[in-house]
Amino acid sequence: MKKALITGVNGQDGSYLTEFLLNKGYEVHGIVRRTSSFSRERIDPLQGVNAKNPGKLELHYGDMGDEKNLRKLVEKVRPDEVYNLASQSHVGISFEMPEYSTNVNALGTLRLLEAIHDYAPAARFFQASSSELFGEAEESPQTEQTPFKPNSPYAVAKLYAYWMVVNYRQTYDLHACNGILFNHESPRRGENFVTRKITQTVARISEGLEESLFIGNMGAKRDWGYAPDYVRAMWMMLQQDEAEDFVVATGELHSVRELIEKSFTHIGIQLEWNGVATDEKGIDSKTGKVMVQVNPKYYRPIDIDSVLGDASKIREKLGWEPEVKFDRLVDIMMKADLAVARKHGRDAV
Ligand code: GDD
């Protein structure tokens, strides 16, 4: 039985990857942070030997900030594959917590690489790198050759991790690679990322649980894919004999405004836009009711206007294709959030 060690196992990607690997018969070792509450709703159903799949999941306490503990875990588990998905992953929050973001995202990766170098040098290592490395990119779409110009504490820390992965590959011959992941979403996405915030709020509006959506920069454009497609790419990258870095993206660009419009269409509301900048409002074309308003508190000190990926390399070399693109992604997320909102609506009666 192959052994995989996953940091950030309770996150969106960690939970999808765990399911994927369990279905392939892996023994999955997941690292979870010790907190005072048990917030493990994404992975709890997968624990132990699960009748539905041939693999098994074991959880361990650990923290990217605790070097000794990471070393002990790598020594104990001796994994065949390591997926580093743990991160302070919110770009906006990294401006408020730059040091913490650096400790987890940059030094945490270094600690893990060191532990692997010392205790499991034959393990294959996947690093969840990010399209944020490109910043306001010099070219569009971005490929593996596009220069990096990170413009947030989050991205600078991820850039350090990126180069450490390359460095350990070159210096120690570790099978270590970076997936330069563009935005990827799902019903399991954290509620403070823009896609989930929108689909969740719109679903709640539909059920009468909220009045309107408050949002930041609606002009921002992203290449949004579906998280289960991206964890499949992670695994494919580690099945290669030679470790290489790949862009993982859909190649489609959409704005936050489009995402809002599409989500409202899902509940039968057509929006009309009035006003500019912070005064811009999205209005229900039938009733004239204000459904969307700007709140400058969601603006970032510096933002990236547009991020678009070219995934030709992974398509050509590994045969990876995204199965879900923007339209279907919004449908999937809206359906899931509507089901939750309906349940809340019923419970509230
Ligand atoms: N979160 C959030 N909340 N973003 C908003 C809001 C809001 O209310 N209003 C507008 N936005 C804009 C942000 O300013 C940004 O331009 C865009 O929506 C996307 O924001 P996020 O969903 O927070 O994602 P991100 O692009 O900053 O970063 C995500 O993707 C990266 C690439 O995969 C994160 O998952 C990163 O960890 C990841 O590296």
C-alpha cells in the first residue's frame, strides 16, 4: 500500500485529495493543527478504514510552524508521496499577518523539505504553488516561463517556497515539484474566498436569509477551475519519473462581476448595474431592489487585476484537462449552497 502524507488535509484541496488517494488504495496520513475546536467536517467522514474505498486515513497532530514535530512525523510515516497543501491561503489576510503567512507558507515548506531530505529522501514531493507568484504579470496568459512579480506577503512567501523546491530538486536530487495552481473552487471552498462568498450569499438571499451582497473589487478577473480537477493534476505530477513544475489552469478568464451576475441568474434575478467605483450597485431589474453593494473594507492594499493561465505543458506532457470550467463550476456551487440555505431556511421556521 502506497503511503501519502498530506499537510492541510482538512482544507478544500486536502479533503478532495484524500478522497482521490483513498479511492486509489493509498494509506493517507493527514496532518491537522491542534485547535480547541474540532472543525474537521471535510475529512471526518473519511477517517479509518472506510467501506466505500480501499485505502485508509490516519490523522496526526502537527503544525507547519513546529519543525521537530514535522521531522518526527516524516520519520514515523516514511511516506512515498508528500503533498504540501497547508497554507495561510488568504491573500487579503496576508497583508494583516505578513509574518505568520511567511512562517507557514515559506519556512513551513523549508521545514518539510528538510525533514524529507533527512528521513525520506526517496519520497516524491508536491508543493501547492500559486498563480499569485506572477503578480500583475508581464504577459497573458501566464506559462511556466512567465517572470514572477509577487505583490503580496502571501505571494512573496510562496515564491520563497517555490524556489526552495527547485533548489532541493537541483541540490539533493529530491523528486520535488511545484504545481503553479490558478484559482480553484468548489462547494468546500472557505467562505471568505470570493467565489464561495458570492454563491453562499446569493443562495441565502434566495431563501430570504440575507438581503444583499457586500463585495470588494468587482473588476478583478480570475481563471477559476474546479478543485477536484486540480488535485488530480497534483497526483499526476508525482507519477512522473522526472519532477517538473507545471501551470494548472483552465485558460478561461472571468470577472468577479460576471460571477455575481451568473449566480443571481441562477435564482432568477437579472442584475442591472448603476453608479461607479464604491457607489456601484447591482439592482434587481424587475423590482429595483439593491442586491449588490460595494464595501471598501474588502479592497486590498494592492490587488491583481487579471490572472489567466496557459496549461499547455501539463496537457501535452501529462494529458491533464480540466473537466469543469466556469459555467459548470458556478452551477455546482450554486446548487450546493442552495441546498444548504434551504435547509437553514427550514430549520429557522
Ligand atoms: N476574498 C474576497 N472577498 N475577494 C474579493 C472580494 C471579497 O469580498 N471582493 C472582490 N474580491 C476580489 C479580490 O480582491 C481578488 O481580486 C479576487 O476577488 C479573488 O479573491 P480570492 O477569492 O480571495 O482569491 P485570490 O485570487 O486572492 O487567491 C486565491 O487563489 C490563489 C491562486 O490559486 C487563493 O486561494 C490563494 O491561496 C491562491 O494561491
